[in-house]
Amino acid sequence: MPAPAAPLRFDFLVLGSGIAGLTFALRAARAGRVALITKKNRTDSNTNWAQGGIASVWGPDDTFDLHVRDTLDAGAGLCREEVVRRIVAEGPQRIADLIDLGARFDGTDDPERPGRRALDLTREGGHSRRRVLHAKDATGAEIERALLKAVAAEPNIAVFENHFAVDLLTTSKLGLPGPNRCIGVYVLDRPADRVELFSAPVVVLATGGCGKVYLYTTNPDIATGDGVAMAYRAGAGIANMEFVQFHPTCLFHHRAKSFLISEAVRGEGGLLRGADGERFMERYDHRAELAPRDIVARAIDSEMKKSGSDCVFLDITHKPARFIIDHFPNIYRRCLELGLDITKEMIPVVPAAHYQCGGVITDIDGATEIPGLFAVGEVACTGLHGANRLASNSLLEALVCANRAADRLLAHRPEPFAGPLPAWETGNATNADEMVVVSHNWDEIRRVMWDYVGIVRTDKRLRRAEKRLANLQDEIREYYWDFRVTSDLLELRNIAMVAELIVACALQRPESRGLHYNLDHPAPDPAWAQRDTIVRRPA
């Protein structure tokens, strides 16, 4: 591995190129130089895969109070109401900002107001009103397009693609004088095959979630929990990681990899049917197919176990073919490529890991417990989602909190660290000779998590997972220190850490609530309402 270069100094470091990272970078660029660091290409983010939309009060029959009520109801007693109210209230203005940047949501031109559009709103599970703005069934891709175009035109933003963050730099970790603060990050420059030091008084984690810690997920390959793992190693508190949302409807097909069937399909009338062709959701919840995701996912899991079937079916064939194709062109096209015409045939679906409701503990402005370190988007735990995220609130949270973080830092900018910083040391590490160890451990972690820490859990399964993950961590730790870092090794290290954090949080919670369902404690415990499960690295 080549010798490290001199530190690269910026005013802001942003790790991640989804809606949260791009939004923060654009705002912060007004006041300083921004390094936007992404481990693959700038378009590789969970945002780009988001189909359904972004929730906000927009229609004449909707109110902030209704949106707040729906969010609190989905969150099963763990949301922070003051956080929910602020994010919901700021949503319309932040979406207006996106529209000003060129994001085009579905709608029609308003003849009475030239230049304005009457936006089409859809409804998803848990929502009492139509309030989800969308761009067909590729909303995230449209938001990403508009933000990336704006970033490309901003001279104060430098984008570093194929750069993988290894670890955060804090003054206490480095043994430097003064109060502890975050002052930069070590980054693997993959094309140059060397670790560089990026320094700034502000580091923003916008790294997304951890879906790849599970065997089956709707997330892209990049979702390996890097930000949570780095923040934990740096000493930040992590909360509520037991609440992993399983999306109820991932396409079940041997040729499809992690293809999501948007919740908007159910919002527009799609019906869930068992292997016998009969509807079943009415037996589980009065809202049937429009119940929150945790309820629907558990219902599907229960039906599959009772019938022994590999999947259930989502049926929207009762809608006109033109309606289906117009509303869900990407889903229609992809299914047709796989030999499935959703205008005539039911869609085979299974639940899959989808969204991380817990994360790095932050306030509503994204500030963590470590000065200089911020976290925004899925990587953060602000208190908005509680024990279960309301559909399409994720893009809303990322947008609002990224703006708030930038505004806070522009008003009160930390001083840069002026002293010398230690370069990365390779030491006696050699090139890895057995990459099969990495792939084997990766597969084993994901299988353990799926089998023992999935939609339905028990204390025995969680203890078994805890024990096996501890053994794997020992192997991975030894491998990490013996060999030079690669992106595969870094991702393995991170998913192993995140898997342990999920299990640790799950073992702390002696009840069932929201997305955490434990057969040994099947009811919610009132004593655990408003109580977070928190883990910190031992001093």
C-alpha cells in the first residue's frame, strides 16, 4: 500500500451521497469547502432506491396534527413527540426547496397559477390521509437527480468517489490535548490503494442504514451500517437498534435481487392473499393492507409459517392495466422482464430487511454526543420513528434534519484543529491471502441474523446469536489487524459490529413493541414506554 499523502483539510466532511448528505453539503457550501466522500459512485445510496415517496402535509384535507398522530401511532409509544412535531411542521418548506432545485413530483400544471403544479398525493400504510408526494415509483431517484445536479454546479463541493471511510478521528482517541472532539476521518482511497487522512472541524455521517446485515434485504449492497459502527468505535451512544423494519413486500423471484414492491401498491388498492388466494390481513388489523409495516410483516410471516409457503401474493389485477402501468412503471417493467405481468398476475412477495429505525443518538439538529460529529438520515436516531417508522417519513427526516444541521453549524462554526495529525500506519500488515475467510464470515453473520434476530425473536435465539457473533468478532478482529484494509474487509468489520449492537439492544428490551417482537415477552410493557435501549463502547 503506497505511503499516505499529507492530510486533506476542509471545513466540512460529509460521508454519504444520499438525500441527507447532499442536502447538508449544498447548504454548508455557502460558508466553506465541503468534501463529499462516498464509498462507491455518488449515485449509490439508499435514496436512489426509494420508490414510494416523501410524506408531508400538502393536501387540503390534511393537517400537521393528523400527520403527527399517524407517526406517533406507528411508533408504538417510543417517538419523541416534540421531534415529530418539528419535523412534520418543517416538511412542506423543505419539499418546496427540493422543487425549487428542480425535483419534479407527479402532478398536473395548475391553470389558475402559472408555473405551479397541483401535486398528486398517494397514501401508504399507517397514513390517515393522502400525503405522500412521489415521482412515479422512483421518487428517490428523482430527488437524487435534482440534488446531484445542484452539487455538480457548486464549486465549493469536492466529491470523492470510491473512497471508503475507515474510522473517525477524535482527540481523545489520538491522545491529543483538550476536550474530546471529532476532527476528521481516515479514508481508504480505493483507486490509489492507500489510506488518507481527511481533516475538518465538522464531520457529518450520512451513511444510511444496515440492511445488508440480514440475508434478505431490499437495500443496495452499500448498506452495511458503516456510520453506526464508526460512531460506536469512536465512543458515541447508539440507541434502539433492535427496531429493524422489515418491508412486507419484497419480490420473491429466483432471478430478482432485493427488488422492492412499493407500499404505494397497497396504498392504491393492492390486496394481500395467501397461497389459497384468500385475503388474510383483515384477521390481523382493522386497517387490513394499510396497517403499519410491522403488523403487515408479522402477518405475512405468520401466514407463510402456517401454510408452509415460500411467499404470499400482492394482487392489484382488479385495477385497470393503464392505471397500474402509469402509477408503477418501474415495478411493471422489472416484473415483466422476469416474466410476470402484474396487470394480469399476482405478485409473489416476502418480507425483507428494509430500514434501521435506531442509530447514532442525536438531537433534531443531528448533533451527537461527540462535539464536531453530526449524523443525519437513516444512520441517526432522532426520536422521530420510535419503534416503527411510518411509511415515507424517512426522506422527510433526512431532508429536514440535514437542513437543521447545516443551519446550526453555519450559525455556530467550530474552530478547526490546528495541531499536527498522525498519518495512517500500516505497520506489519500484509496483503490478505485468504479472502474466502471474509466472504464466509459475511455469509455466516447474515444467516445468523436472519435465523435468530428476524421478524420474530426469542431470548434463546438472541443469546445464540450473541455467542456466535462474539466468536466471529474475534476472528474478524484478528484478520483486521493482520492484513491491509480492503473495502470488503471494512464492510465485514462494520456489519459484524452492527449485528452485535442489534442483538445487544434486543436483549435489553424485555417486551414486544413495534418492530421488536419477542415470543418470550409478547406484550408491550408500560414501564418501557418512552425508554430507549442504549449501548456505548466500554471505556
